[in-house]
Amino acid sequence: MRIALSNSIDVEVRKSGIQGTGLFARREFKAGEIVLQWKLEQRIDVTELSTLDLEERKYLHPLAEHTYAILQPPERFVNHSCNNNTVVKNLCDVAVRDIQQGEEITSDYSSSDSGDQSFLCACGAPNCRKFVGRNTSSVGQSGAISTPSKILETDRLILRRLSVEDAEFIFSLLNEPSFLRYIGDKGVRTIADARDYILQGPIRSYESFGFGLYLAELKNGGIPIGICGLLKRESLADVDIGFAFLPQFWKQGYAFESASAVMAHGRDDIGLKRIVAITDSDNKSSIKVLGKLGLRFERMIRMSDDAPEIKLFATDI
């Protein structure tokens, strides 16, 4: 695991205005000075990631290809800031400017050797970017759960986590007439709205539950064609599966192919025993796919008191 050496006496952990707990300087550091030096005591292989709980997975840091360390105190308490005062160099946090005694130690996660994640930023700096996009690993408390962005692979598709870089595609998909008719209006009117939708929906779900909606893209060419994944809604007792594809990719088996992989993922990797689905009564295509997946109609429900009735399907897996 990654820990600080003896110079940890120069920093202290206490309440942060950025994110819960932070790391603060107990003395002045000059620009270029090492603030924290890390020692590697334990490594884990990428094949062991599934054995970690959600809290441990928040603190992964890449060491080499397929190899990770888990951040330990005090280093795990270095929060992200868009106006960071340290950078990571040679497994050290190095001051990029003079740091005053009592100042919080921060780093810019988007400039580290991380992967392709995105997360909401709460640093409060004048130049705060509000959201931060990055690649697959390393996190502190402000970050998202860090696992490889590719989640599943089928014969024709890659299913991966969404990031804010997918905003243009999400904008197009969510404004398709078929999406608006059968799934609903998500209020996405601009690319900025699409970024917010990704951050507040899929990315927040990854952080909270370890799963969410994934981008489905063709293996051949990497073309995004739809979304498919698992959701945990407050209005439903069970996890439900959802999918939506651009009309030009309908009737080619992509919904069934991606949803079958997601169902298996829910059973084998997440440990779900039951999965449900909801759909408009007029959405015959989706109802047909749900039937092929083994979900059976249970009853009509309302997602809220003033919402229209929709069909609930379910299966034990």
C-alpha cells in the first residue's frame, strides 16, 4: 500500500472545506519541495479489483500496466483542486508553489496518470471547472470509483462507462423522437445539459452503487450507438435494466446483445438475484427484447403519484 514516510509529521489530517477530510501543512513548503513521499508496501493485480469493496476502490492508484496500489492515510486525504498546490512526481507529492502553514494540500486529479473518469468538483477555487474529466484510475475523496472504463465486451460491442466527453452523443440520443416518446424528456437542451446529465446520472450511479448506464459502441470503428446498463431508482425496490439505441441501429440485435451481457454482469459480478425493467405499454420493441431476456410482465405501476401507468417486468437470475 502507498503511505507517507517520516515527513508525514509535516502534515496533518483534519476537516476540509473541499471534501470531508483533507490534508493540511503543519509548516511552510517551498516550491519544488517534496510534501509527501510514498512507500509501496502492497500491490494488487487488475484481476483482484473485483475483490475490493467500493470504499477501497475509491483509493486505487496505478503503478504499472494492470498493477495498482491502494492509497493509505495520510496520502488518501489529498483532495482534488482546480487550483492545486502539488503535483505527483516519482511517487511523491511535490509543491508547485510555496505552501503556507495551515494550507490544505491539494492535487489536480485530471493531470495525474489516471484514466478516463469524470467527477463533480467541489474545490471552490475561482477557476473551478465544476467537473473534471480524466482516465481510469487514481482517486482521493473527491474522485469517482476507479476501475477500467471498459466494463463488458460482446461479439460486436464494447460497453464502457460514460464520461463527459460523450456529451454530444448523449445530447443526440436523448433528443431522438423515439427516446422522448417512450422513455421521456430529460430536459437536455444543450451540450452542457448533456454533461450535467452524465455527471448527475451515470457517473453518480457508478460512485454510489458501482454500476449504472454504460455507453454501447461498435467494436469495429468505436462508433457509439446507444446506452445499456443497470439503475437503482428510489421508486423501485429492485435494480432495473435499461437500454436505448439510435434508430439507425434498431432491429440488428444490439439491444438484446448488450442487455444479455449486462444481465450476466449483474448476476455474476454484482450478485443480483432479481432484475426488473419498466417500459411504456406502447413500446412494443422493448417489450419484445425483455421477453427474449426472460423478463415477464408482473403488473402496472406508477413511478410517482401523478405519473402515467407503465409496465413492470421482472425475472429471478
